[in-house]
Amino acid sequence: LIVAWVLATTLVTAVRSFLRRRYMAEAAPDVDRWARRFVAGAAVQGLLWGVGSVVLLPSGVVGGPQLILMFVIAGIAAGGAGTLATYLPACFLFTSLAVVPLAVRFLVVGDAMHVTMGALGGLYVIALMAVAVNTNRSISEAFRLRFEKEALLARLSGAQTSLEEANRVLERRVEERSRELRRQDEALQEARRLESIGLLAGCVAHDFNNLLTMILGNAAVLEDDPASARAVDGPLGEIRG
């Protein structure tokens, strides 16, 4: 019986390890299907420990071998509760199937000591389940906070990217506006320069026109005097021309 139990336990452990590697190797695993396999493997493993503890339980009064077996099963159940707490169905099945058969076997014996040990086994299962629930809640909360943190970081990264893009657009617009203002300033300076030249030309033309008016007026006065007109007839002709 011991050899058969060891072989069965080893086989189930090997199968579960193989399935775990298969699950990790898949790019997009079917989570529901693998969850059912995970629960079934945990249940079979727990049942092997529970049935093995009943089959291998030494008969007679409570003594060293029975206490050792009880502590072994309690340790296995505690380890399973800690390891499988991430998925409560598998955890509950493994823990209960590993401990309850031995507890029932103690109760069947019927004496006070065995009944007490069986009752403690039942309480131990309840306590392990409560611990598993608290552990699962803590793990779930840790993952929730992690996902929220990652989502927040993603939003912050997106906001930073948008801000950088807006900053680049703003810099381009400022640069374009600056170039436009420089062009307008250059055009304004050119207009002022042309205006100054126009004013200067107007002043010169005005002064020159005044001189011409004086010259033409004097020429007209000379023309009205016949004697003077004959004396300077040539220059007067040039002035009139």
C-alpha cells in the first residue's frame, strides 16, 4: 500500500507539473479550461493525501506514529492553503480532501482522544480556509493596486506625450508667429524708409519748384520790359524752353 500510494502521488505530481509547463508555454491559454484542470489536479492530490492517511493510519491508541501522521497531514494542508490561496476552489478542495478523511477516521474510532483529534481536524480545516480567504483577499488587493498603478502610469505617460506634442506645436506656432512679426517689422521699416524718401523728395521738389517759380516770375517781368527782353532774349528763350 505504501509503495502504491507513493507511486500514485508521484504520478499525479508529475502530471500536474507537466500541465503547468503546458499552460505556461501557451501564448493565449483558455483560462477556464485550465482552471478546471487545476482544480481537478488539486482535488486528486488532496484526495491521495487524505485516503493515504486513512489507509496508513496505525491502529490502536493515540501514540507517536498517529501524531506524526497527523502533523504531516496538517503541514501538507497548511502548505496547500498557502500555495493554492490564489484560487480558492482548488485551495478548499485540496485542504478539505487532505484533512477531512483523517478527521473522520479519528471520529470513527470513537474514544475520547480520537474524537477530540477528529474535531480539531475539522476546526483546523475551517481555520485554514479562513486563512486562505484572507490571503486571497490580500493577493487580489495587491494585484488590483498594481493594475491601478500601471493604468495610472499609462495615463500619465499618455498625458506627458500629449503635453510634449502640444508643446512642440506651440513652439512651431511661436516660431512661425515670430517669423511673421519679423517680416511685418521689416515691411514696416521699408515703408517708413520709403515714406522718408518720399517726404525728402517732396521737400526737394517743393523747394525746387519755388526756385523755378521765382525764375519764371523774373523772366516774365523781363519779358514785359522790351528793352530788357531784347538784351536777354537768348537766355529768356532758354528759360521759357
